[in-house]
Amino acid sequence: MSRIGLAPIQISSKVKVTIDENYFVTVKGPKGELGCQFAPCVQIISDGSVITLSRTDDSKPSRALHGLSRALLANMVTGVTEGFEKRLEIQGVGYRVDKDGDNLSMRLGFSHLVVVKPLPGVTLSTEGTTVVVVSGIDKQVVGQMAANIRKLRPVEPYKGKGIRYRGERVRRKAGKSAKVGG
């Protein structure tokens, strides 16, 4: 049995969940509205303030989708109530980020300025000149936007320069050892 899939999802009074006959679930909350299509092999049961998920059969695809469906639905509920946020840190001499309307203007050691446009449903903001905050209600879109920004200048292992997630540990390498003598 899936331990994640069996866990119930608590819903606050501010959130409204509607389940379609085609297994399309819509979650409305104070921060916005999200919708997702679920597989028919997972049954979604709503009892007022609690949602539980169960499998219709014990086949391998339904066992695989049980925990996934519960996690997606729980992320939708969390997203419309609290939202999601990822923080990225920029390290390197001369590396900086500035807010330019909705976009970000980044100096990352290239000969040109890099302009980053947010995906729909994502807000980009800065803290100082070295921290980027990616926030939104859809966890998948927030993670994808953060990954797109990090991909612009991944952290290199010798000096540690580049864009990293807050709290990410970077394995450092020793440089070449110099030749001694002649």
C-alpha cells in the first residue's frame, strides 16, 4: 500500500474543491485557482474538510498513480492557500540581478545582459542584488522557472561561481597543482 496515497488531505474553509465526472479536479482558494486531470484508476472522495484517495484496483499503473495523485492534489491545495517559493543565490564577482518591470536583468559574466521573462503564473522578485525569489501557486511551474534561471549559469566546482538554490551544497574541486622545479 502507498503510505503517501493513504494519507488524508485536510482542507481549510477558504478552499473549495470540485470534482468533475471526468476526474478533473478544480481547487479554488484565496491565492487563485488550479485544475488538474487525474487518472480514472484513482478514486477521489471528498468529505467536507477531508479528501481521501483510493485505488479502484490493485494493478501496477494504479499503484504507481496512487501516491502521485495524492501529492499533486495536496500541492494544489497548498498552492492556493499559501503558495510556493524558491530562492536562488547568485555568487561571483560582478554577478548581479536587477528587477526591470516583470522581467529580471541579470549580469552573469557574459558580454551581454541576460533578460529573464517569467512564465505565466509566476512572480519574480529580488532581495538585494544577489538573491532571486520565484513565487507562485503552481509548484511545478515555480520549480521549472527556478530551474530555467539556474540553467543560465550553473555553479562551477572550482570557484563556486554561478546561480544556486538557497541551501544547495556545491562539491568543490581542487585546482591543478603547480609544477615545482624545472
